[in-house]
Amino acid sequence: MAPPEPTVQCLGHFGFGEIDIVDVAMSPDAVLEKHTHTRIHVCIVLRGGFEESGPGYVTDVAPGVLRISPAGDPHTLRFGPSGARCLLIEAPDTLQGIGPTPQQSGRVFVSDPFVVDQAKELVTAFGDPTRHSSLAATAITLELLAQGHRPRRSGDRGGAPPWLIRLRERLLDDPLSPPSLQECAALTEKHPVYVVRAFRQHFGCSIGAYARLHRARQAYRLITTSDRPLGRVALETGYADQSHMTRDTRRYFGRTPGQLRVLGSSL
């Protein structure tokens, strides 16, 4: 019996510049016959899984696994009885700059809880139409691509070099207009991949997450210390609208802007 025709449900799409990110659900027992991708193709399995086969290899790809597929490399995917939910990223090779490219080094599989955390950050960026989301998604994409080439280091979050301190100060300067990753790299005179890895190593989070938290803190300050209308506070701190700001205040402070204002007036 022939396998069922694969059904793909798009749960979310986010694109900017040369990067496309898609959150998809694949139907149970589906098969994607031999195919290739025209650009670097990153797949992060969030739920379910599949068997991947290509010239000289067969691999099971389970939840939490990051797979980097080189452009033009043929492979077949066979999904299990529960299907799969995957986050897909397509990016140009020029974004990497981290040594051997997948075209040179072959297909890459990485299993690391860090990968799932980064995927969740990307999904969060889907709901943010501002420059913060573009900065966050670009930085995360570079970090994920870098996973295939060198081990992630954790540890020293102190002793940041002066160029990294300058970058952090730039992020704090203007919440309305965070720099792009290219601007961050130009400011520091470092390669973008080196910048995003060093930032996480020293400050414990991605550049985009740091900028979003600072924006939320700025909003918190205005909500609790001024009588500005909440919609105006949202616009002054770089949010698309008040509901967008509400999602962040709930996420970071556990309360809506209205609740924070009442709390602030009682202090």
C-alpha cells in the first residue's frame, strides 16, 4: 500500500531579509520522497519525529534534535504514527561565516536542550512585528547554525570585553529602534556569529532577548510612574500596540499594564 499523501499545516510563518522561518505540523505516517533544498535548511523537531535517509545514511530525528541540511543534498523523510511538528529555517550560506559550511562538511545533527529553548524564542518572535523580532530571529538563527560547527560554551558571564559593553549600552540607548545584527557587528567590528555567541556567554541570554527585556522594563517604569495613557506608553517604548505590550508585561512581570498601574499608584 502506498503511503498517504503528506499533509502540511502551516502554524506560523516569519520572514525577513533572506531568512524564512516556518512552524509546520506534518501528518502521521506521511512520506516526503527524495527532494533537495536550494538553500541551507534547518529543521528543529518540537514534537513527533521522522526517519531521514540519504546517500549512505539513515537517521532517526526525534524531538529536540536540530538538523542542518546543505543545499542540493537529496534526502527522504518518513514520519511516524504521530506525525511531527517542526520549526523550519531557510537561510543563505553567507549568514554563517563560522568555518566549514554544510556544503563542505555534510549534513549535521545536534541534540541539545538549548536548541528547543532557541526554537521557543523564535516562535515568540512570530508575534512581534517590530525590529526587536528581526534582531532576535537573526541572532538565534546564527546561533543555531553555529551549533553544527562547534560546541556551545556556557559559563563566564562576567568580565565582558569593552566592545561588548559598548554593544550592550547601544541596546539600552533607544528601545524604539534597536540595531540590526549587521549594525551590531559594524559597531563592534566583529563577525555577527562571534557577536551573538559572546553576548550569550557573558550576559546569559541572546541579544534579542536582552533588548526585549529592556523594552519591557522601560514600559514598566512609565506605567508605574506616569499617568500617560497605556496605548501611548506602548508606542513610546517600541511596541506595535497596547495588546503587544500586555503580552510582555504578563510574561516578564506576571501582571497586565492596568494591574501594574494600580500597583504603582499604591506604592
